[in-house]
Amino acid sequence: MHHTSKIRVALRHVVVILAALIFVFPFYFMIIGAFQQNPTNTPDRLFPMSGWTLNNFIAINSRISLLGSLFNSLVFVVGVLLGTVTFGLLTGYAVSCLKFRGKGFVWILMMLVQMIPFQLLMIPLYVQIARNYGLGDTYIGIILPFAINTTAVFIFAQFFKALPPSIFEAARIDGAGELRILWSIAIPMVRPALVTAVLVTFIGPWNEFLWPFLITKNTSMQPLAVSLANFISSVSQSMANPNGAILAGATVLAFPVVVIFCVFQKYFTASDIGSATKG
Amino acid sequence: MHDSNLQRPWYKRIRLFGDQPVGLIFSAPYIVFVLAIFAYPFIFAIYMAFHDYFFTAPGVQANKPFVGFKNFQTVLTDPDVLQSFRNILVFLIINVPLTVVLALVLATVLNKGIKWAAAFRIAFYLPYITASVSLVGVWMILFSQDGLINAFLGRFAPNPSWLVNEHLAMPSIALYVTWKQLGFYILLYLAALQNVPQELHEAAEVDGANSFQRFIHVTVPGVRSTTTLVLILAIITGANLFTEPYLLTNGGGPDGASTSPVLLIYQFGIQQQNPDLASAIGMVLVILVGLLSLFVNRLNKER
């Protein structure tokens, strides 16, 4: 009995380690290949000892502006974060701690956003934002559909709701305005929610491809996900050996999110990310 | 509470807008946002699908007549559109069972106590949080004609290679998406497994059930509602495919064998400038996803 259970534990570890290898291997391949003169295509050269280079980054940077694209990604993400944190906190506080006419309507809107799929909205949004408002190739146009992340509003509301209402009542009797209560009492008490919401909100737009791809034609306005996709699908075909450059670009795009995820791992929960990154 | 109310000026006592009407002002930006970015385009999409809608130069007004179900008729008789829906079906047939089985098995193993469980969770989750464009780039190279996978397979390598083979393009996408999303589903199952009562396992063990029997008769029924959620999310993911057929198989190739409805929405609506047809595809897609999700949900409740 004891013997079999030891085998079982060992077997369990073998299964998990094998699975983990399959999950991590493409990342290993990506990073190693990004720094290799000739990324390997044969199993025997998976652990290179020499041939390290930074030329792949220089090569992709000569075709798409890495820094410019990174800056556009950053503007996109910061815009979404600013909108989500300011308006999301206000809305989350209102629907969970305040009594006002129309509160039920706001909850219905929050549900509605979770239910309407983006693929139905992408054409009318494109018509509206690019054609009618002329916001194609502008930061506002890229940011607008993501400006307030509803998942973050849900996270805020959920955390505010868990606070004891008596502290708000006490502050109100002392004559504090709602904005002041939110700023000096409520927000400091939900810091972990703030971190989770910011992380979850960051990942969505940083990785987003479809919408910025639709709304930007001008390469100088494209976030990195879009310019890398353009590089992969067309630009790279004019290069003799584009694999290294593709892997270098992929590494640059993946790096910030992977690092942030590993550092802030404990703030991520499955349900939060799932509904947020759907876009 | 009531006493303090009496001390308020009359206009605050009426409370037409509730105790804290400022809540409406706080929520106003969000209300405007949802109405403008979700509600209006949603209605606009339905409007376009039923009209002969086309792009005009700015400021030019043109008559866009109501055409009933004509757009739907056009897209539903278009072989490319039908093919794209069949492709999604192929995708789901491969992706859904793989996802459910692998995620549940790995979650069960992780749940039984494993060394460095946190590190494994990170490893499983990495593909999920990483940009699809990055990972598609890596897979493209791995699965290319002269890629590492084919070198590894040697003479068992498929010909034509994975991504340019009409029978393997869609399965390759399904495999890629399974790999990318699995970590998320593992975490969902891990959370669900915490709620399966330990007593059930113990009772089954007393009855002489081995660990496989316990997995089938205790664990699987115990996480059934999560399986329903996983099925619905997998269906939604499948219906949403765009980046993968656009990049991985070079625009839904070979010869449309991996086109997706969303890729066609893009091609119809923006490249060919037929937003009315694109909206019709979008509506058909949403209705199909809705029906399929309802069906899955019903299956869960009946049992």
C-alpha cells in the first residue's frame, strides 16, 4: 500500500512536469531563438552554446519601429487604465455603496456589456469611430472601446460592497462628501482590488490585436501587437531568414506581461482575468 | 437616520433621486460609455443587417433601403460563410474534449498536492496571459515546413505541412488554442475541486473504488457546473477566432480551410466594404453561439 502510493506520487509529478514542459517550451524556444543568429529547426541544437547575437532585434527594428510601437502600446494601455481607474472606481462605489435612482439600470448595463460579443460590435464600432467621427489612426480611436473595463468595475463593486456600511454612515454624519469618503476611506481599504483591477486591465489592451488592427492604417500609430502581426504576415517575407527577427519581436511583446504576471502572481484569479481579457 | 433627515433642507428631504443622488453623477460617465460603445453599435449592427448599408463619402447622404432578410439570405448561401461555420465546428470537436479532459486531469493532479505547485500554476498560465500575436509567431516557426516539429517527426511529418495542409490547418489552430487557453481552465477546475466534499472521496474509497473510479464517479460529477462553464467559454472562444486564422494559417488558408466567421466579418465589412453583410454574419454567429450555450446549459440542468 505504501509502496504503490509512492509510485502514484511519482507518477503525478511526471505528468505535471511533462505538461509544464509542453507549456513552457515555446517560451524557451522564443527567447533562445531571439538571441541566436540562426534559431534552430532541429532538435539536436536546442541548447546552443554559441551564436548569441542582438542582431535579430536590430533586424526587426529596421522594418518596424519597435520603440514607436511600444510607445503606442503604452499610450493605449495608460489611456485604458486612466479611464478604468477613475470612472470605474466612481461607478463601482456608486453601485455598491450609494442609493440613487437608476442604480438598477447601471447594474443592467454592466451585465449587458458582459453579454454582447465584440465580433458583432466591431463593424458598427468601426463605422462609428473611423468613418463617422474620423478617429481612425488616433489614440482616442484606439482607446475608446476599451476606455472603461467593466470587469474592473465589477471587481471594485464587489470589494466596496464587502466594506461595513457603518463607516460610510459615520463619515456622512460627520458631513463628509461622497467624493471625499470614496477618496479617503473607501479606496485605501480596497488597495488589493485596485492592484488586481489594474493588472487585469493592463493585460487586455497590451495583448489586443483585432481592434487596433482595424482602426490603424498608419504604421506610426500601431501598437506593437499590430506592427508585429504586420511584420509576421507580410514584411518578413522580403527577408532571407526572418525567424530570428520574428522571435525577437515576439519576445519584446510578451516580455512586459510575463514579468508583471510573475511578480504579481498572487493578485491574479481565474475569474477576473477570464472576463477581462475577452476584450 | 430619520432624525437626521428632518434636519435636512426641504430639497434634500424629497429624495427624488434617492438618498445619494450624487451616485448618478458618479455613474454618468460609465452610463454614457456603455450606451455609446455597446448599446448603440449593437442596435446599429441589427439595423445594418436589415438594410442595404454601404459606406459613403463623409457628409454625403444616400438612401439605404430596408431589405428584410436579403443580407442573411446572401451570407447563408455563400459557400465561404458556410465553410467558416463548418470550420468552427471542426475546431470545437477537437478543442472542447481536449480542453475538458486535459484541464480536469491536470487540475486533479495539481489538487492532490504536488511540490512547487505555485511554479506549475505559473507555467500553465503563461500562454494564457501572453499576447496571441507573439505566440502565433512562435508556433508558425515551430510548425512550418522546415520547422522543429517536422524535424522531430522525421518521416512522420505531414505533407503538406501542418499549416498549409487543408486537413490539418484547422486542427492545428484547435491545438494551438487548447494549449493557449488550458491554464485558465485548469484554474477554473482547481477552484471547483475545492468544493467537492472530501467525504465523498472517502466514502468511495471505503466502498473499494480505485482512484480512477473515484475520478469518474466523484470528481467528474462534482465539477459538472464548471464543465458547463468551460464548454460555454470554449464555444465563445471558438466563435471569436480571428488572430489565429489571420496569422497562423495566413488568412484562413489553405483555400479557406481555416477561415473563421470573424475573419469573414473583417473581409466582408472592411476589405470589401459590405458592412451590411458583415453585420448579418455577426448576428448569425451570435445567435448560433447563444443557442449552443443554451443547449449546453440545458444539458447540465437535465441531468
